[in-house]
Amino acid sequence: MKFFMDTAEVADITQMIDLGFVDGVTTNPSLIAKSGRDFKEVIAEICHLTNTPVSAEVASTEADMMIRECEALANIADNVVVKLPLTHDGLIACAYFKDHGIKTNVTLCFTATQALLAAKSGATYISPFVGRLEDIGLDGAQLLRDIRTIYDNYGFETQIIAASLRTVNHVMDAALAGSHIGTIPPSIAKKLIEHPLTTNCLSQFIKDWENTGQTIL
């Protein structure tokens, strides 16, 4: 499973690149607002850091304005993926961009039938929200499995980005469900490395090595 970093913080993305974790980046209006910076400036800087896909989301809700905004975003860099909401107008824009060779990430997906429609509209990526479903007592991992089954049944090329992953277990569930990608905040990416037994065993190894009095160099 690929990892897309879900953040607009350039410093965090740089750190994750150094770890080899970054297969892409996703942003949204809330993350951009949190950064306190100019939207297009942030997207351009992220695209300069990595040649992987970088999702940038529209602010409009009507198809004609979505298309105009997406065209402006796509002009920022070749690796921009325009992010559209899973609405009637969002799917119109999605179909338009399939015919014009611009990659799309259809977001705010909460049902498998929504994901089916996005794939039929030519979405490059679909972003089902795991954590937000679980907030209302539904099974986010089951949604991922259902979407994967439907896509495999009919040979859709749309890639599944498991979104709203808030815990290490969410990441594991997404991988087991067959998601192509998990989009995670850097804080969760770091937690994937950690385990108390790893820390304890390493401490013992270091102590035992020091007791030998040897050096490797």
C-alpha cells in the first residue's frame, strides 16, 4: 500500500520524504487554512518538494466553477491532482477532466455505490472516509472491502485512497482491505514505526554490545 501524507505543512512532508514514506500528498481546505498560508503558494511548494501526486481541492460547489478552479490548479504543476467532492456537480467535473487528461481525486465518499459512480465518471482516485464513518458507528474497513470488490469485479482502474485514517489500526485495516493507498497525517506515519518491544529489545542489544568492549569501526 502506498502512503500519501495528509498535510499542508511543508516541514512535515520534508521529514517524511527523508524517511522514504511519501508516495504522494493530499490536502484539503481545512489543512490549508490550518497552515495559515496562501493556497496556491503551498501547493506549488509541495509540488516542488516531490514529483509524486499532490491533491489540491476546489472550493466551489457548481460544476462550471469547479472546472475553472481545477484548470487553474492543474496549471500550478504537472503532478497536481484536482480534488472534487462526490456530488452531482463534482461528478460532472470529474467526467470532464477524464476527457481532458487531468487526474482527479473524488473525495467525501461514504458508500460503495458512490464509489461506483466515481469510477464510472473516470475518477483517477476515490477517497472513502474511514474514521468519519466510524464516528457514526459504521464499519469503515468494510466500506473499503466493498469498494475493492466492486472495482475488481468490473476492472475499474480508479485507485482507492483510504482517507480519514486516525490510528495505526486504521492503517492496518486499510492495507488488509486492499486499499491501493492510505492517506495519513505524519503523526500517524511516525507511530507506524514504533513498538515498545522494539525499543526494549534495542536497549538490551546496545547494553550487551557495550559490555563486549568492541567497536565495529
